Amino acid sequence: MAVDILIGLQWGDEGKGKIVDVLAPTYDIVARFQGGPNAGHTLEFEGTKHVLHQIPSGIFHSEIKNIIGNGVVLDPVVFRTELQKLQDRGVDATKNLYVSKKASLILPSHKVLDRVSEEALGSGKIGSTLKGIGPTYQDKIGRVGLRVGDILASDFRDRYNKLVERHRKTVEFYGQTLEISEQEKDFFEAVDQLRSLQLVDSEYMINEALQNGKRILAEGAQGALLDVDFGTYPFVTSSSTIVAGACTGLGVAPKHIGEVYGIFKAYCTRVGSGPFPTELLDEVGEEIRQAGREFGSTTGRPRRTGWVDLPTLKYSIMLNGVTQLNMMKADVLTEFDTIQVCTHYKLPSGEITDKVPHSLEEAGLQPVYETLPGWKVDLNKIESVDELPEAFNNYLQFLEKHLQVPITIVSVGPDRKSTLRREAVSA
């Protein structure tokens, strides 16, 4: 069997959690391969909204094993809170949740480092969620970090103190002091709970499952345009958000990769700083924000909004080898008379291109739009693809023609029931 992978194709917040929840019943294992508590996967069913930060989105299916892979950075305090919220809703995640011993630990001092380093950037700040993600990945790459497996060692406290002392010196370099005594109490209590869970060598668990014919779905956090190598650097996350990250974040060989589901919104959003060619800073952008409830599920920050951007989508599709596209939040654009689609960029030289340049921040870069008619039909009330209005079908076919990948799932509302499967029309 193969590992199918679900990837966000924009700047995150595409709705990956919902699609994982919809697809999960056909899989034996759902595994998270990168990111940390900066990610917020929102699922909505039976009239209730559920937000997950570190736990895989298959957790609401008791028969499915859920794995937090080695590529994830784990905050034990946030993790404990997530588990409790699930318990309060009648979900005992401890029975079907497994945590890689090689996943990295976020310490209280990592969060302080995140804050002081972001403050030091001044007007050039990245837009970090200040959850300690970047500093934790820095320690991982610097070969000084702590991992989940370390909490089982008899000298864990000594290892912890050694790393915190290192962080203390860095914070003092920025002219501040490291005050984390109150946070440490919660941290070590959460670590005690973490020790009681199913801590595993997840790379063996996943590969043995493959050998036994099990179906595995890997989910990432953020989106391809936030990838540390190929995203809008330096305004990116600190991990590999593309398909290649699933191989290193789970210990899966490339030959085992099967379907790649690329998730995108019918428009675009972005949180934090960084280039955004199709951003709308007018009442249209605000209308999309309000209709789409575009506020961060982790931070509550208003998301920047804009029209769909095909050059960046094509770029993400290329990098990930996407085999199927899933469009989210199509219902948000219901009220617009016309829909704008960015098909190319006009560079400062006057050149027209559909390729993503080295820097999207380049002064004078302009999106080139094509205008399509809106559908003016409440898609949220549609239960079958046969009921979709002609103008919306034309929009889908227009995108498929440019992207050369079929759109097989269309989401027309937040609930898991508002998900339409379709046969794509050949381009």
C-alpha cells in the first residue's frame, strides 16, 4: 500500500482538517508529519466546531490510529490542553494516539526566544505566532534540542537545564531576562502526562503498517508557500511543508508515496507578514474576510484576503506532484457578481509570466487578472454536484484548464456534510 498525502497549496488555513476528517474513514492511520501548535486545523460537524493544533485530524474516528510524527515539534502544555478538550467532548484520544519519540519538544524558554527575536526584527518581523516553533526547529538543526524520547531518560532534568541555560544566554544577548519559573511548573506536569501516553518509534510503526497493507494518510500543517525552502522566504515557517517533508517527517521512502491531495481555497488568505500579490485592501477583501470567517483558529488574528492566484498554485502543484485538487470555501464567493482570477504576473520589466519569481516582494510586480461571472447561488444549500450552477462549473473548469489537475472535491460549507465529490471535466 501507499502513503497518501494531504498538502495545503497556499499560505495555510486552506481547510486541511476538514478534508482529513472527510477522507479519514477510508484509512487505517492518519499521521501528522511537521509543524507544531502554530497550526490550527478546524473541523465542524453535528453543529460543533473542533480546533486541533497538534493532534492529527483523524482523532474523531476511534477505529483509526493517529500518529504524531518525528517531524512535529510538540508543546506538552498545549498537548495536554488538547487532550482534555477532547476528553470533555467524549473523545478518549489516549487509546488511538501515538507520539514519535523523535518528535522535538517545545520548552517554555523557546517561547521567550521566539518573542525576543521577533521583537528584535522591528518593522521587518516575520509575523510569528510566538509559540516557540522557530527556536525549537533551530535547536533541532543545531543538534542541541530535546526530543520526546528524552523524557524517559533518568537525567532528563539535567538535559533540560543545560538547554535552558543556553537559551538564557541568548535572551540576555537581546538585553532581556529569561523568566519562566511559573511556566516550568505547567511544563513538567504536562511532561508527566506525556510519559503515560503511547510513545513509539513511529517510523517502524508506519513502515510495518505499509508492509501489512494498511492505508495511511499523512497531513501537513501550514501550506506549500510557507515552506522553509520554497515558500516566500523569509516570511515562512521553519519546516518543510511540502510532500518531501512527509518523507523526512515520518520516515517514509519516496517510493511509498501515492495520491497527493492539494487543498486550496476558492480565493486566497494569508496571516502575518510577507508578500501577497492578489491581496485586497478594500471592502471586497473585508467582505471575503467576514463571509469566510477568516480569523486565525490559533491566534484569532484577522487573515489577509485576496483573489485566487494561479501562478503560485501551479508552483505548489509542481513541487508536490499533486494528483487531485480539493477546493475549499467556494460558498464564500456566492454574493459576488464577478470573480477575479490571477493567471499571470507582470514583472517590472514588462514581461508577463505565470512563473513565481525569486522574490514576490519585487517592487512593481502586478497580478494579471481574468474576470469570470459569479454564480449568485447559495452553494451551502447544494447537496449534489448535479445541482451546481453553470457559472460555478465554468469557474471550476477554468481552473482545471490552467492547473492541469482535476478538482475532485468541492467544499460548499463548514460542516463535513457540505462536501461534494465530482468527476473532473477533461481540460
